[in-house]
Amino acid sequence: MPLPRAHDKNTRELCRYRQLDVQRKGVKNMHVPVDRLTELAEDLAARAAHLIWTDRLPAAARRRVEGLRGTATTISPAGLGAERLIRELLAEYRPSDAVLGHTAVTPGQVTWVVDALNGNANYLSGLPSYSVSVAAMLDDVVLAAAVVEPHSRRTWSAGLGQGARLHDRMISDSWLELGVSSTERLDVAVVSTGFSTTAATRVIGALLPHIGDIRCSGSPALDLVHVAAGWTDAHVDRGVSLRERAAGLLIAEEAGATVCQPGLDGVVLASASRIFDALLQVLDRGAAAEAEAGTSLTLTAVRPRRTA
């Protein structure tokens, strides 16, 4: 499906999804305890982050002895342990819920989407940009989410229709309300993306002449919550799995970002609203150029949706 044209007057409304749209689908009428799910997501992510952080020194010792370097496919014992901990806690506190990839999911059942070590290659390489991502979904709607950065203990979280917030002990003991940047010009915007695929590099090629600067943390969940905090202005990527994106996308959107959800190819776009049209227009032109050249740009399959 072609990328929606930025000059189409309906594009912004298609991509900007508010909680009222979900409520009309019946989520509100099902009396889902979004606030309690959000608190549980925060607790699960924080406990898993603590486990991962305490394993960092043994992991560093193993790297020195064995000469290991992290890759996207390397399995980390800390990540496996953190995921096991989250599943055990969910079995205790929410035994009737499903966990994506581990238990069968039925319609109307709350399903937990867990990425216990988002940025696994960074962790194995000794870099601090990794996170724990936890989200609760009902059918295809993300209801609650939390992302925790183990080394800083920062926690970003959101509940559907309840806004997004940040807990950063270096700044305050209280929770801080999140809001995206007020940037109005794409040429000064800081945009994050990924470098892991050939398709992602095409996105970078399309963006670089038109933006202020580019970033890549190696953790899609962190990239998305950085948009929520206003630290970057947009995030564009492809090949991002549901586990990697579910929590970060809800947090970004509840902070005011305009989001285009991916189809099966995993394209993700989250942007401060004032540069969204310009950003989409650049990507649209890039897609047209790639089509003329007989290749496929990363974002030609974007479909504006508000499901995960």
C-alpha cells in the first residue's frame, strides 16, 4: 500500500489516534483497569531492569574472558533471566492473562508483550543504551506500557487515555508529565532511526538532506520514549518487532506524538505533530524516487493505524 501523501488533508487525522477512537471500539465499556495495568507494567519492567543491571559485571567479565561482542541474534543470559522473571510474576499476579509468544491468546484476553532486553547487542557490547519494554494489550490495542533504562533507572510509562510520564531520580522524586517537542521546522529536527537493515539505510538517505541531525541508540524502545520526552523530534524505522515497539509507541502517542503504526513489515513512524506533515512528505518523495528506480523504500508500506 502506498505511503499516504502528506498533503492529503486526511493524513494527519488518520495517523493521529486518540483514546476516544478506542473507546468507541468498546475498550472503555469492558472496564479494563488501565491504571492498575500501568502500575504493574512499571513494576515488572523495574524488577527486570534491576536483574539485568546486577548481571552487568559478570557479563563484562565473560566478555573479557571469551572475547564476545554483541549482535542482534546473540542470546544474553541476563535477558533470558529477566524474561523468565516477568513471566513468573505475571503468572502470580495476572494468571488469566496471556504472554505473547508463550501462551495461547484468545479474543478479549489481556496479553502482555515483553522485550526483556531491548538493545541486546548494546548490552553484550558494554554500551548503556538498552532497556526493558513491557506492554499490556487487549486484542490489537495497547492499554498500558512501561520502558525502564537499567543503568539510569529512568522509567517511562503510559496508560491509554491517561497521558505519559517519566520517573527520573536524578531530576525529581516525583513523576514528571511527558510532552513531545514543539519543533516546527524539519530542517532543525533531530530524528532517530535504526541502521540494522539495508532498508533502514534508505530511510536515512531520504532523511539526511532535510533534517537537522540524526541519532541511533540501538534500542527502538528508548528511541520512541525519547520522542515522548521531547529529547528527539521523531523516530522512523523498519523491521521493528511488536515486542520492540509496543510500549514505546503508546508512550510516545500519549505524550502527544503523531504515530503511524506499521503493517506486517514493521515500519514505525512517531513524530512531534508540528513536523509530521513535512516529515511524511520527505518520506513520500523518497518512496516515489525509489519506485522510479525499481527499488523499494522502507516506508512505502506504512498504513496509518492506531493498533500495535
